[in-house]
Amino acid sequence: MNVEETIATWETEEARIREKLGDADVIPLSDLTTRSGMDIFNAMFAGELPHPPYWSNARLHSYSYGKGIAVFQGRPKRHHYNPLGTVHGGWFCTLLDSAVGCAVHTLYQQEKPIQL
């Protein structure tokens, strides 16, 4: 598969995932305190819970997930570039932070509701 075909495949998959994710918003606290990490991801990918608003701003999204695994895909836009004409390191750090944080979150098991 050449570069153009690979990018076309990624774009098709990204469109399918974004359509499934639905609207961006903050997940209600009641859901965060009563569900496991995997339950939250399953509900986000089923369109029952919103996906994080910053995924749209950072131009990244969760591509797939599993127990202890979160794969993200992103495509920086021109406004993510630094003065040297390359993608700012902060964008890459955001991509890494999202993937690692979500991978850890999939391991969270909710034993009982959190009391706030």
C-alpha cells in the first residue's frame, strides 16, 4: 500500500469513528463515578456518552481501545505548527498524553460509587 492509499484508509476510518462518536461534551459526573473505564469507552464509542471536546480542537481521536491499550490517530493542522515550520512538540505530547491516559483509564474498575 502506498502513502496515498494509507492516508485514504486512515481518513475513511477516521470519518467512520467520528460519526459513531457523536457530539463532543463533558461526560456527566454521575457516569464517571459509577462506571468502569471500559464501560465509559464502550459508551462513548456507542454514542451513549460524549467524547472529549478537545479531541476536535487537537485534531485527534481514539482509534481503538482495549484493556490497557488505547490507540490514537491525529492529523495536525497548520495552526499546530511552530515558527520553524514543523508540528509543535506540544501537539505530540497531547497525543501521547491522551493515549497513555486512556490506556490507564481502561484498567480502572469501579467497585462502588465514588463519594464526592
